[in-house]
Amino acid sequence: MVLYTCSLEKFAGSPPPPLAHPCGRAAKALDDTGHTYEIKRVKGGRLRPWTWPSYARDRAEVEKLSGQRAVPILVLDNGEVIAGSGHIVSWARANAPARAAS
């Protein structure tokens, strides 16, 4: 699995929504439920005006995968794409990997 995030990656995932950062919230849910994943950081951001000139180019891969430029998105091993922190949190909780027996 690959989690596409902004440059903040796992930052500020613990506060409750809407205070939590979406990328951090998605990563925390995956961590808390025991998923193994790779983080792929993308450049740019809607609240960073200095990145706007290259925003489309920097987020082209995200847009190709999900039809949008916003992150976080989670790409599952089977190619399915889950967009948005709320959907990723729900998916992570509903699909927690089985724990190994001790």
C-alpha cells in the first residue's frame, strides 16, 4: 500500500477532527490498526501560494490515480484508490490486518 501525503506526512494526526491534519490523521489510523504501508510525499498545497505555479505538475500522479489533486490518498495493493482522510480512517478500521498469534 502507498499513502500519498503532503510534506507534513504524519504530523498532527492525533487531535480530533477538524483539528487533526488530514494526512496525519490517515497515517495514524493506518498505524493504529497495524497496517504496513509506504509514504509517498508530494509537493505543493492549496494553502501555500508559492507552490501554485507547479501544483498541477507536482500532483499529476495523485490526479492520475484519484481524479483529484488533494491528499491524502491511499493506493491499495490491488490498485484500488481511497481518497480523503475520513474514508482512509474508515477503511483502515474495517480492514485491520489479523494479529499474529503469540
